[in-house]
Amino acid sequence: MDSASAATLNGACAPKRANGAAESRAALLRGGGGFGIIYGAMDIVILLGAPGSGKGTVAGKLAADNANLSHVSSGDLLREAIAKGTAAGLEAKGYMEKGELVPDALIAAMIKDVVSATTGDKTMLLDGFPRNLAQAEILAQMGVSVRAAVLIDVPDDIILGRILGRRTCPNCKAGYHVTNLPPKVEGICDKCGTRLTIRKDDNPDTVQDRLAVYHRQTEPLIEYYGAKGILRKVDGNADIEVVAKAFMEQL
Ligand code: AP5
């Protein structure tokens, strides 16, 4: 995907890209915008989908395979903050363990930091943010260019098996599944050799709560981005390679 094809994509929200870090930074400094700063015309694709729908798997794979894509996961940022014991991490922990959303201001500040620290010309695959209408408005005020919001659509009855079988590398963040995407050596990350872990919120009770939160708070974003003409949908109930290819075709 080059800048020219990106610009013609889906018509409505074609990004106006800066040519590299220096120009991005210059655009940033020209400033303005509702968040007190405008982050140039950073090109963003939002991943929408229920917990366990495959957002992290697809975004991680596409970013690994395409030099012009990066992957930012709100969940990973929060888990990293918890691991480091930051104030934000300590505040977020209880919400995450219950499967509730953390406060909007907390996660928005983290996303804002990442966006403002990002230079260059990559398209950011934004996984897990926004998660409700208030966060979508905050993102809009950051002055970024949201090119598309791609929904990975998976029925609820598939979700539980996906989440309970998930294993994650705490070091490099690679994701696995005990049957759908097993590591070469059971329990060990293929990429960095670290012992895989089970996320604290990946248990049957919390999954039901996370699904309920998704339906109540995140699903309205489907209509929100639909009304803006930038909603795309892929069938997430297929092989990972098939889903990733279908997703890429939407970019
Ligand atoms: P977060 O980490 O974002 O979790 P989530 O949205 O619940 O999504 P998951 O990471 O569970 O699923 P995924 O769609 O990435 O699936 P994956 O690719 O891993 O958020 C965690 C918590 O942080 C939230 O509950 C909340 O508390 C807080 N939070 C985060 N963002 C927030 C925000 N913006 N505002 C407020 N709070 C926020 O796949 C799952 C499994 O399925 C894997 O094992 C994978 O190998 C397997 N799999 C994937 N695709 C396929 C496929 N096509 N076929 C078969 N198996 C597959």
C-alpha cells in the first residue's frame, strides 16, 4: 500500500501524509486542535471487534508482514503500565480484572502519548481504542486521519473457546492459541523463547462481562463509523490467514 493508493482508499477520509519524520514533526508543531495539539495527518485504521475476535492477531501479523503498518494495542499499553507499576497501571488493574473499561481519560492520555511520539509515514493499526463513543470523539479531536474502522465480526459462541485457549508471550507480546495457533514447543514463545502466560482476564466469568461491555459500549461505534462512511467489515470466523487477507483488502 503506497501513499497514492492510500489516498484513494474509500474516498471519504483520504489521508494527507507528511513525507517522513521531519515533516510529520513540522505538521505537529504547526499545531491547534481540540486536544491542544494536532498530530499532523497521522493515518489510522481502527480495529473493531469483540474480545477474542482476533484484533491483536490480525494487526500483529499485518504489522509484521508490512513495513508500512504499525500496531498499537490499548490493552498491551495498559498491561505494560501494570507490569511497570505506574500510577496509571495501578488505577487500571482493578477495572481490567473485572472486565470493565478503564476510565476514558486514563486510556486517552496513553493513546495521546503514543500518537504524539510517533513520527514517520506508517499507517497505525489501532487495536482497542476507541472503545465507546466518548473515546471516538476524543480521537477525532486529536486531529488524526481515521481512514477506516474495520470490524472483525465473530459470533459470541466462538469467542469463549478463543479466549480460554489464548496464550500470550509476556516479553514480545506474540499471541498463540493452544489448538488454533499453537507454538512449536508447548508453552514456549517461538519468537523469543519466553514461557507463555494466560491473561488474568481470560477466564469464563470475565469473558461474559467483557462481551456484555462490548455489546453495550463498543458496538455503538459500528453505527458511528458507518455514518461517517468509513466502516468496513470482515468475517472473523475463518482461518487466521484468510481473515488477515480480507482485512488487508479493506486498507
Ligand atoms: P484488550 O487487551 O484490548 O482485550 P479485548 O478487546 O478484550 O481483546 P482481546 O485482546 O481479548 O482479543 P483480540 O480481539 O485481540 O483477540 P486475539 O487476536 O488475541 O483489553 C483488555 C482490557 O483492557 C479491557 O477489558 C479493558 O479493561 C481495558 N481496555 C483496553 N482498551 C481500553 C479502552 N480503549 N478503554 C477502556 N478500557 C480499555 O485472539 C484471541 C485468541 O483467538 C488467540 O488465542 C488467537 O490465537 C485466536 N484467534 C485469533 N484469530 C483467530 C481465527 N481467525 N481463528 C482461530 N483462532 C483465532
